[in-house]
Amino acid sequence: MGYYVTVDQGVKLFVEDIHPGGSKTILFIHGWPLSHQQFEYQYNVLPAMGYRCIGYDWRGFGHSDKPYTGYDYDRLSDDLRALIHELRLDNLTLVGHSTGAAIAARYVARYNGFGISKLVLVDGALPTGFSAATAKQLLEETYSDRPNMWRSTIGNFFFQQISEAFRDWFSQLGYQAAGYSTAAIIRTLRDSNLTADLQMIRVPTLIIHGTHDKVIPFAQALEVQKLISNAQLIPFHYSGHGPFYEERDHFNHVLSQFID
């Protein structure tokens, strides 16, 4: 079921809460510039295995409110803290993809892992995101032709072939975002370094990363593993930046094994 949760003055986030009666809860954080719907192929399977799956849209993205400000990791992790508080969640497995992984890392460091029992970082934009040159190009394209910028980015997103119908659907997820929030996150990805955050993580952590990722190179996953004490890294050898879809069966199995 879908509903809205107020996380800041005048800001409500859209939440999709699937199988609220599940025995264990997984909270998914989407990547840039997507929405909670990117995890459709987890929502299809994991609730039937007994899990409660919660996805939400960041401010500025998907169906959530789109204020002009608040697109740094501190504010985005504060939004997550408010969401966890309002829903009275505890003993969570927190799953973040790409920029969502960076938000998850900042949250765990900023709030000492409040409510989190396990952490999963999927092709994380960690410890850094976009280079200055990449960010400059993406910003220029965002302000001149945002739909084309996103369509071009999708061209580097997946290693495996995707259907045109899937490409169209995935494109629409990014189009739901506001242009100014899309641009603001590019700047955040350019300007942030979460090395210190990663060193503060103490919860059991699983790192999933596609070995063919052209958005966030696999080498960064190796660096993240070194920074987080006792982190486990599982390479996905047939994926680019989207193992949650490209190797969805394997992804769901690995995730459920880690949680249980």
C-alpha cells in the first residue's frame, strides 16, 4: 500500500509498504534519478518469502514532494531518520543502490545505525560519486535536454541487453524527478567524499557490485570493502550498474541469505 510521511516542514515522502505483516523488514533506497519502483523485481519476490518490503522516494524524486532545497547527504539522511521514526521501524535491513547507498552510509554514520541491523550497499557511489568532468557534462545536459541526458546515461547503466519496453519504463522513472533536484544531486555526487562515514559503520555489511559497472567502477567496491570493518563483497559478474534487475534471481537469493 502507498502513503505519504511528513519528514520535514512542508515535505512529504511517498512510501510503498508491501506485506506489512512480514517477519523481517527491508527498507530500499533507490538511486539517482530514479524512484522506489526500480526495485520492482524485488517487490515481486521477497514479500512472498515472508519479508516486509518498504520503498520510498527521496524528496525531489518519484511521487514525493519536490522542494527546491535539501539535496545534500545530511538532509537526505535526516529525511530517512524521520521516516524510520514515523513508521516505528526497528531491526531493519537497509538496502541502498548507487546514490542511495551513499545516503544509507551517511545515515548509519550520522545516527550510529539507529534501527539498522544489517546494511546492503549495491553499486554504491562510494566513497565518491561523479568526477568533476562527468558532473560538468551531466549538468550541462540536464539544463539543456534532461530526458536525453537520462536516456544516454541508461546506455551505460546495464551490461546485459534490455528490451526497448523496459528502457522506456526505466526512463520514465527518471523523468518523474524535478530538473533542479536532478541537478542538485549531481553536484552532491561531485562534491562529497564519504570515506569517514564508511569507517564509522559497525553493522554487518554486504557489498554487491556489478563487475562491468561503467557508472561506478568495480574498483570502488574494493575500496569500500577496505574502509568498512568486516564487510563482505559479492561481485556480480554478469551485471553493470543494475544487478537488482540484470541478475535479479541471484540478487534476491543473496539478499535473503544475508538477512537470514
